Amino acid sequence: MSDGMKAMTVWRVWVRDHLAASALLAGLVATQVATVVGYWLPGIGLPQLDWNRTNGAIFTPGTSASVQFLSGGIFHYIDGLVFAIIFAAGVYPWIPGRATALGNLAKAMLMGTGLALISVLFMIPRVYYPQYHPGFFSLHLGWKLVLAVFVWHWVWGLNLGLIFNPAPPAGSLQESDSPLLAQEAGSHT
């Protein structure tokens, strides 16, 4: 087995053994990468998503753009961490499927898709931009905005799933399917 595969197995066992810490790390990285991609979206013809300022306008209305960016950014990153913990503790265990790297990624992408749906069905039309009458699925703001929201959340989900990628539970049949995982788990007991 290659060194890369061994490193991935060691990582997955660490994640399994440190669920809260790995969820926080995954949430921080996923939120940072998605936030940067949100600023880069005009490069592929989609509108820029600036969740920092959008949240800041809600949490600190009437303040300067700098204060809104900072306060909104704090809330935005806290949201990313909280949703990662919700995923790890409350969503991930309930989504059926094996704890494979691909299965874990699919679960995280499902979480990202769910958050995108909440965003276009509720947050944008009811919280962020009700004054623009976004309509159902926020489509009155244009299909490109809706696509951008999904791309943003899929980037978040992708990074969440790449980092929060736990190995199967120790001693499970799934783990015994992988000799390297069984060997790694045996060395931790």
C-alpha cells in the first residue's frame, strides 16, 4: 500500500477517534475555502457571494461596511463551525451508508445540498433579501444566483467531507474489510 493510502488511513482513524475536534477543523477549513470561492465566483460567470457582509447587514445594521464585514464574518465562521458539528453529531450518523471515503464525502455533499436548499428557500427570500421579492427558490434573483448558492455550499460540503472522513467504527465488519484499517485499529488498543 502506498504512503499516501497509509496516511489517509491514519487520518481517518484519527478522525474516528476525535470526532468533535475533526468536525471543528473540517468546519473551519470548509468555511474558509467556500468563502474564498464565493469571492471568486465572478471568474466563472456567477455572482459573487459575500456572506460576511450579508450576515453583517443583518447582525449589525446601520454600521460601517468594515464593521459589517467583521461582525458578519465572525457570525459566518461560527455558522460554518456549528453546521459542521451538527453534521458530525446529528446528521452524519443518521445518513445510511458505509463509512468509506466516498460514502463520507457523499454524506457531506448531502449536508451541503441541504444547506443550499435552506438558503434559497428560506434565508435569501425571508431573511437576507425580502425587499427584492426573490420568489420561490429565490429564482426572481436569477438562476445564476441560485447556482452560485449551490456551488458555494457544494464546495463547503466537499471540503467538509474530505476532512471529516472517519474510518468505520473499531471492530466493525466494515473495518475488517480493510486489512490496513484493522491493523491501525489494533495498534490503538
